[in-house]
Amino acid sequence: MVRRKSYLCALVSLIFAIVLFSACAPNPRMQLISPNMVVIGEGETFVPPTPTPRPRIADLSPEEIYVGLPDSIADLLPGDPANGQSLTVPYNCISCHQLDLSLVDVAPTWAEVADTAVGRAQNLGSPGPAEYLYISIVNPNAFIVDGYSSDIMPATYVDDLSEQDLADILTYLLTLRSE
Ligand code: HEC
């Protein structure tokens, strides 16, 4: 009788332990949401919180865009964007830099590069976006974009391009912006 009771007792404890364990186990059907997501309303819709707006070149005045450039370049601005664009072919810029987001592994994309330059300049805490772009062309190792190698972009453009060519390329790059 005593043995039977302890057997029963062990069985009940086992069942209790199983119930307790399964109650604590995560529910595999539960909707997992990242801490970055918030629920709106009652429905099933999850939307990320509004991201910090990306800086846009369109929000800056010409003075804010051109600040920090050498006078010899600033005096030539705005240059001729069409000529700047055509120079990017013989000088091979666009064999490394894509104009869209599809292939961005060799060099940073030029899609909306003018807006990108505003953010990069802000992060560097100093030059304006045009100066950032200008320095990136004439001295590619001055700033290295995260995730890219420092010794890929030729450092010879400063000798190969005239100041007018540089001003034209700069003017062209400043047109590559979000709508
Ligand atoms: C052989 C490949 C290659 C060629 C050719 C090349 N670049 Fe680059 N460029 C890179 C790489 C890689 C980087 C990123 C590393 C760095 O910051 O130097 C870069 C960075 C840049 C940046 C900064 C982009 C950013 O997102 O911050 C600019 C502007 C730029 N290049 C302009 C030019 C221009 C203008 C030309 C042509 C006159 C040119 N590049 C030709 C490879 C190239």
C-alpha cells in the first residue's frame, strides 16, 4: 500500500513537472517582433518607428554645400554637369562606381551620392558635402568609406584632371540626389 502511494505520488509530481515545463516553454506560434518594431492598432500590422530622416542636399543652401572648397574650385562652380558626366566614362569612374544600388561591391554607389555626402561630411564633423566629394576625388585615401579598401581608387585624378574638369565632375555628382 505504502509503495503504491509513493508510486502514485511520483507519477503526479511527474505530470505536474511536465505541465509546468510546457507552460514555461516559448510558444512557437507566438509572433516574434524585434525591439525595433512597434505595434500599431489592433491589427496584425507592424511598422518600424520613423527613422531619423536622411540628410538631403536639397535642404542646403549653395553656401552650405560649397563651404570649405578651395577658392580655385569654388570660383568655377556651378560647372557643367553634362561635361562632368561624360568625363566619368574615359576616366573610368563608372567602371567602379555604379549609378544604382544593384552592384555596390567594388566601390560605393553613386546613387544619391550628393545626399550620402551630406551625411558623411556631418559624420566627419568638418567639411561641407562638396568639399567631401572633392577631397574623395583628389585624395581618395583621406577618407575611406567603411567596408571599402583604401588602395583601389586611383590617387592620380588630382594630376590628370584640370580644375575645370574637377568642378564639372563635382557639379555632376551634386545632381545625383533623391527627388
Ligand atoms: C578602380 C575603382 C575606382 C575608380 C576608377 C574610381 N573610384 Fe572612386 N572610389 C573607389 C573606392 C573603392 C572608393 C571607396 C574607398 C575610399 O573611400 O577611397 C571610392 C570612393 C569615392 C568617393 C566617395 C564616395 C562615398 O560614398 O563617400 C567619390 C566621390 C569617388 N570615389 C569619386 C570618383 C570619381 C569622380 C572617379 C573618376 C574620376 C572615381 N571615383 C574613380 C573606387 C574607384
